[in-house]
Amino acid sequence: MIFGRGGCALIDAIDAKQQYYDPDAGAWQDKIAGVANIHMCLTDINATTGYVLIDLSDTTNFLHSNTGIVYLNSYQVSINPDDNFIGGVDIGFLENVDATDGDFIPLFCWRFEKKSATVNQVIESRLPIIMSSDYILGNKTENDTTWQTDTALSSPYDYTAPYTTTPGNGDVVMKITRTAGTTSMGVSLRYGTLA
């Protein structure tokens, strides 16, 4: 159930596995055909590193068919830093990516400073989180050289062999920033794409 002002129920029986809210249409739409999942597990990260979680333009190796905008239905993150880890984990999307740099808009951020507290977070959303600056107002890291169209980064596409892809506009990405220590983590996203 989603509540509005004063605790009034706005939506009380939307089937989370069947529909998403399309703000352009102003209505709930069927989403079964467009739902996909990714998972990435990383161990002993000891350097600042970027990862492409969802390559929006790649409809061959990823399980989506539209290439307009990614929306998230849920995410699960588990971060296990060692006692000396100083750094952070950010998940967001990209804009203005070229061979030099790109703009990173983080939506989810976790920070650590020499503490080994494990983070386990699961978010299931009845409304989609639309990964576009047309729908999100927030911080932006401009001209971040982590994201370049000529530099391939690790991606969760294939579990049997390392897979890399180059970042581009609209991609959902993760950046692990590290000053000291190491961290291990896993991330799972359930998502869909719009035209």
C-alpha cells in the first residue's frame, strides 16, 4: 500500500509482478515482457572502480528490448567492507558520455570510514524508479573520467567468463570509491526498459 498526505491510501492492490506506472501515459502498464534481472558479485575490491550494471543500448546480451530509459522495480545490495575500508558505493545512471568522460547521477549511496559494518538493504518499489534526469532531481558528478565510451568496464552479463562493455548514456552503473582497505559486495536489480 502506498500512502499520500494524511495517510490516505492512494494505491492498495497493484500486483507488483504484473504492472509498472508509466508517467508518460499516466497509467499502470503491463510489464511482464519487459522485466529483467541482473546480479553481480564482487570480492576484495581494492581500487576505485566503475561497473556497468545495465547497458541500455545492448539488447543482445542483456534481457531487455527497449533502449529509451531504464526503470528499477527493486534492488538488493550487500556490502561487506573490511575494518580498514574507507570509501563508498554509489549506484546511478549516466548522461553526456563520450570518449573523455561522462556525467554520473547517483541515486543510492553508502559511505564507510574504517568500520566493518555490513550493509544489507532490500528495496521493493510499487512505483518504478525511472533512471533519467527528466524524472530525478539530485546531485550530479560532471566530467567523471570513470565513464568513457572507449574504456570497457566489467558488467554482469555472463557468469561463465568475464564480460566487459563500454558505458553510454542511460546506462545504470555502480562506482566503488576506495581510499583504503578492501570491500566485497553483491548487487541485484530487477528492471525494465521503456522505448
